[in-house]
Amino acid sequence: MTATATLSSKFQISIPKAVREEQHWEAGQEFVFIPKGKGVLVMPVPEMAQLVGIAKGAATSDVRDRKDRY
């Protein structure tokens, strides 16, 4: 899918309808912008419920705590 948008004078971009529908994005959803070279990766911020179990099996020994930081 190829879609384009124009940056407005208020530095806003409207996400094309085809992209919103394909990604199931909705109004009010929060996004993160990750710089990648000369471009930017745009991803929705996951809700806490979506993160449950994401680190299943991760080692919990030798975990740093805030007290370990300088």
C-alpha cells in the first residue's frame, strides 16, 4: 500500500483512510515516533493488557533496580 500525506503549516499530518483502516487505528489513539535514519517509524502505544506475558521466560536474576543507578 502506498499513500502520501502533506505536512500542514501547524506541523500536522492526516493519516490516509486506507492506512487507518488497514491498521485498525482509531481517533484518540496514542502513538510513538521512533527516528530511523532519515525517516520515522510510527507505532501505536500498546495498552497494558496487550503487554501481559510479553516477557514470559525472561531471567529475573541480576535485575537492576533504581538504587543501582548512578
